[in-house]
Amino acid sequence: MSEGSHNHKLCQYSAHLPGVILASAFLGLVIHLIFPIQLGDQDILSFVGTLLLMVSPLIVMWAQKKRREVYGPKAPGLSLQDLSRGPYAYSRHPSHLGLFFLVTGFALVLNSLFVVVFIFVTFFVFHFIIIPKEEILLESHVGESYRIYKEKVRMWI
């Protein structure tokens, strides 16, 4: 497969993932509006949710900045040091993690059982189905450096 084809396939695959996370939260919100079941103490949940809502955009922006620096046209020649910069030193998927923190913060501030359930299910679908497929594409695109990186850095945190 050509270099351009790898880049296109990886970008095409990754482009829809934030929408999946947000759609999941939206479906949970719709069900919450019909069946408003709360999780617990509003004050505690609002505090934790607000912290997540404040931190998550910073994680996503940091990850996207580093991703543009690292996963550019030189991707097949990336070293382990290139791959392990910024938030990618702590998580192989910090953008996804930041988005999950964002929608979880929203769910906690809303105090919604159904939004949390939908996010939880989506997280497991990502962990066991979507991320492994994305990592196969990354391994084929980047090569041995990415396989070593996977052994050294956790998927989430």
C-alpha cells in the first residue's frame, strides 16, 4: 500500500471517532430527558464534572498539537523518541482520552445515569474494537517504532 494511501486510510478512520463519542453522549442525553435518573449527590458530581470539563480541552489541544508535529509526512521514519513526546508519553490515545473526559464531565454535571452508561459502553467499544483496529493501521504506517511504543506506553493512562 502506498504512503498516501496509508495516510488517507488512517485519517479517514480517525476522523469519525470524535463524532462517535459525542453521538454516544447525545443519545444518553436524549434518554436522560425522557427518563431523568440521577447518579447521586449533585454538588460532588458537579465539582468533579467541572474539573473534567476544564482539563479535557487542554488534553485534547495538547495532544492535537503534538500529533501534528509527530504524525506528519515523515511517519514511516518515526523513532520511539518522536512517538513518546508530550501527552503521547503517557497515553497512546490522549485525544480520545480527553474527549471521554469531556463527555464524562458533562454527564457528571448533568447528573445523568444514562449519559454515563452510554459513555461507558462507548469506552469499551473503543477499547476492545476501535482502538485495536486503529493501532493496526498505525503499525502498518509507522512500523517497528510503533510496536515498541505500544509496549512502553499504556493505551489510556
